[in-house]
Amino acid sequence: MKVARREFPPAPETAAAAREFVHDTLLTWGVPDPFDDIILLVSELVTNAVIHADSALEVTVRRSDGSTEVMVTDSAPERAVPQAGPLTVDTSPSTGDERSGGLGLALASAIASSWGVSYGPGDKAVWFRIDDRAEEHPSLESPPIRRGPSRPVRPPAWSALDAALGSRLSLPQLLERTVEYATTALSGDAAYIALATSDETMWEVRSAIGLTGGAHWRPLRVRTEEIFPSAAPEPGPVINDDLMIARATRGALARAGMRSLVTAPLIVDGRVTGLLGVASTRARHFGPAAAKRLQEGADLIALPVERARLAEVELSRRASLSFLAEASDLLAGTLDERMTGALAAQLITSRLGRWCAIHTTNELGVSKLTHVVHGDENLNDLLRSLLTTLPPREQREPGPLWASKDLVQEGLDEQITGMIARGPAISIPLIAHGRALGRMTIGKNESDDFTREEADVADDLSRRVASAMENARLHERHTAMSTALQRSLLPPKDKEPVIPGVDHAVYYRPSDERSEVGGDFYDVFSANGRWCFAIGDVCGTGPEAAAVTGLARHTLRALAREGFTPAHIMQRLNLAILDENTSTRFLTMLYGEMTPASDDLGGMRVRMVSAGHPLPLRLNPKGEVSAFGTSQPLLGAFEDVGFSTESVDIRPGEVVLAVTDGVTERRSGSDMLGDEGLEKIFSHAAGLTAQAVISRIDRELEEYAPGGNADDTAMLVLRFL
């Protein structure tokens, strides 16, 4: 007696898995018909166990002389099996999916030679036995079934394939079974099945047996004449008596020693969707009867295979669209060209190929290998050294990029050169706005191949990578221009003057740290024995604000060196901004001049004007903070305004702080730092150097609102020694 067992979970897919297990077991044991009856009863009993018992179950198959027995055991003996009701067909309208009664047991009583239910302390089992050539056994628990006209009996050669179709196999499994059954049914030595690709422009050999010397078959896209005996599949079976003189001499059949072939098309709605072929090492092995038999098998699987193929195509299409969407999101998230290339190489290696190389082309047209990623990290350096010595080559159709002899002449590592020489690869240019930015090369192992879908996805991805790289280059150029412009609006650090008796420090940070030109500025310079300082804020950012900043800074220096008073300088600067400013950009500015104090107490006398700017703060050695000065009209808003110069004496040991509103308007949620918050921070800076004061304030601002610099920020600190 032969016995096979397998456990299954109480899941919806268990019925299909159990059918496949029983089918494969019976096929392995060489059990003759009736396959259909056994598979049908297994499906019903397992479904009953899943629905009613809701526990793990075990399926046991026993084979003895002339009979097959199947037992379904679950772990819920307290849940009785529904009694077998009459086996009838209800043609009345249905309002639900529920069943009334035990259809599984009714079928068992109608079909099986014998059946029964056994209850134990911890389980219960439902079993049936079917004899190989058993007569109809009427059920004692149900009335006789009135049968209609019997359906045509399948040819014995295809009974196993017919049963496989009822097992809900996946497409690869179904194709594999088909070529196995076809070889047996026609007493051939090899068989293959080819299906149309998703775009239906080429054919793909999806499964084969007997053509690879025992090796596992892999999907292979081929030209029609390489695998078919004629230029295109015929509408009916075709017999080729001698492949040694056929055009298929160049194909896999002749290389495997096949001499004769019979093929049958898979036809759905009048359209050829595939080709089933069986080959033999003997010439003239197949006749009309074999061709007819093969066509019967092709007709049997044509529709199920086409449905499964279309479902597979749709699933692949959705996966490709999802991958491209995710890739676009990731590529759009970086504006750095090197990061874009590295990210693209990683994405490609994870989805499309075994290895990827990115070449970039600079403004002078010089190509450079920038990124190399291999699925095996240990081969990254070897692959890079190989690709560095070889020029990039365009190749949109999969195939080796370089000949083996060319790689051998380079004297490179044999492991990596073998992979490059024999493995398929595609190399696609990266082009954006008609300009070549580089090249994207994708390769696979020798045992793999590119599908048409993968090639199309790679082509689509190349355009997205090129667009991301172009955006990164534009951003980098914009950043460089902005940095150069912003640098021109601030005094060079190495040219700041040394002020006797004063330790000073300055700080500037734009709101957009990546590239944007800010509207805040500062300046410290000497003019005819006076030490001048300024800090200002133009409303807004960008080039227009930068234009006002440049005008203000250079006009201020020119007027100060002419010896004008601060009030007169503000008057002239206001008119200059009104004359030149066509964008209604206003400017607030604090300007002051320092000269040694005239009394014996030391320190500096500051003559200043605060034109609409936040008033400066003064910190004494005791930690007391106070604002000083008077707020006057801002610049660039009104013509008929006047300014007055204020004088303030700053004593040794005191510290003066001037800031733009990017500091006081720093926000943490709905709260704003404000003048009081800044004064509190500044009060703890007594005794610090000017640079230490700025560092302390910057740290406190970051703790108050991390990353919250929504506006440009500038600070100026004067510590009087």
C-alpha cells in the first residue's frame, strides 16, 4: 500500500492546494482514471472542513490494489459533519451563497465506491474510496440522480492535463505540466510551448522539456524562425519530417538533436496566442494521428492559458507602474546629481538587473564612469575596474556588450569578464531636452534574460533618471550663481577691519540654505578715521531683494567715505532706492559710526540711525539688557521723510547686539520668540567673546525651534573691551 499525507491550514486557498497535492500524488503513482471524481470529492470535503471545522486539517491518500482512498481529518470533533442531503440542482433565484445541507457528503454517496465519517476524542475524519473500474453506486441516502446526455470522453492521453486544469495551477506550473503531458501523449523526446509577449510583437518560449540537456529551462525570447518550423504559426497542426534541412536548424531543436517536429497552435477567438510543439530524435516520427492528438491538447489549454497569460501581463504592468512611480518619487527627492546617479543604480539593481553602471557626460562632452553597483557587493570593485577600461556602448536590444576576445586582451579578471562577455545587457542613453547627460547600462547573469517588459521599463526609467539629473544640474548651477551673488553682497571675512578696543563678530544664514539669495545683509568697514557698521533687511528674498541689497550696501559705503552724517546718508540712500527700485522692495537698516569717547571713561561714542529696523540691545557686565535708540522711517517707502542722528556712549565691558527680524520672529508652533525671548537669551551672554555670543544665540534658537529659520537671519555683535 502507498500512503501520502500533508497538513493544511484552515485558509480559503487550502482547497486548491489540497487538489494539487492529491493530483500530483496520483500522477506520481501512475493511478489511472477517474482523476476528475477524486479531485472533485477532495475539493468538496476540504472546503467543508475549512468552513465548518475551522481548524488545521490533514489529507491522507492511500493506494491499494485497484482502489484509491482519501481521508480528510480535522481537529474539531465537536462540530458534526452536516448530513448528506439529496443531490439536486436548485434553479430558483438565489439570495445568498450559503448551502443548505452537506453537498460534499451527497457527492461522496453518489460517486464513491464507499465512504464514511469517523469521530475520535480529538479529531474526526471523512473518507471515501473509489475503485479504478467501479460501477455506479447509487446512494442509499439520496434519490438517484437523473443525468443528461453524457459529455464526450476525453482522449486518455489528455485526461491528466484535463485534471490539471481543474487544480487551479499557476501559469508556469500549467505550462510545465503541459509540455510533460504532451511529450508522453505523443511519445516524443522533447516539447515546448511558446506564447506571445505582452505587446504581441514577439514570441517567448515559456516552458520546455528535453531541449536543455537536463538543465532547468528559462524563459527565452526568440525570433520566429529560430524555434518554429515555418515563418509563422499556422492555423492548424504542422508536421516537419526532417529538421536537419529546415530553417529551425539554427534553433534549439536542432542543437538538441531533434529530427522531426509536430506543432499545434493555441487559438482563442480566431487569434493564434501560442504554439505547442513536440519533437523526436527520429525522422518522420509523427503522422496525422499524432498531429490531431496534439491539436486536441492545444485546444484544451488554449483558453485557460490565455486567461492566465493576460492576468500575468496585467499583474506585471501594475508592478512596473508601481516601480516607476516609486522611482520617480525617490529621484525627485534629491537635487544632487551624484546622489541621483547612485540612487538610480541601486533601484535598477534591485528590480531590473544583476548589475548597473552609470556614465555621466559633462559640459565638454567628456564621459566618465561615476556609479557601479553589483548585486554581489564583493564584485563592485572588479566590475568598476573592467568598465573603466572599456568605452560605453549603446545597445537597446539585450545581448553581450563586448566580445570575449576583446575582454581577454585586456587581461582582466576571468570571473567578471565571463559575466560581462556572456551575460545579456542593455545600454540606454540618458537624454534630457535633446542633450546627452550620460548612459545607463544594465546587465544580467548568463543564465538570465531581459523580457520585453523589463526592456520597456528600463527605457522609461532612463527618461526619468535623465530628467532628475538635468534638474539636479540646473539646481547646482543655480546654487553656484546664488552663492556667488550672496558672497558679493557680504564683506569678505578676510577683509573685515580690526577695530581698536572692539571685538566684533557677524552671522548670516538665508532661509533656504540650499540656494536662495537672502535679503538680509551686514557690513563693517572703516571710513576716514571712523569705524562703521550696518545691518539691514530687504523685504522678501531672491534676485529682486539682492538688487536692493547691493544698491544699499555700495551706496552706503560710498556716502560714508564722503564724510556725510548718518542722517544725511539715510536721506540720500532713501532717494536712491526710490529712484532705482521698481519692485516696491522696502529696506530696514541700522547704521552707526564709532569714534573714541571724548571723556575719561573710555569706550566708544556711537552716532546712529535706525531706519525702521529692530533697535539694538545693550548688555552690561551685570547681565542687564536694554534697547537703545529711536525707530525712524524705513527706506524705499516714502520720499518726504527726514532722519536724525542719535549719539550713544558705550562703555568698556558692554556688548551691543543688532539682529534682523528673522531672529525675533523665530517660531515654535504658534509661539514666537519676540523681543523678550531674545533679551532673555542675550542676558546670559555676559563675559563671552563676540563670536561666543553669536554661537550661544544660534544654539538657543535651534533648541527653541529646530530647523525653524523661515526667514533670513543676520546678527552683528560689538563687544567693547
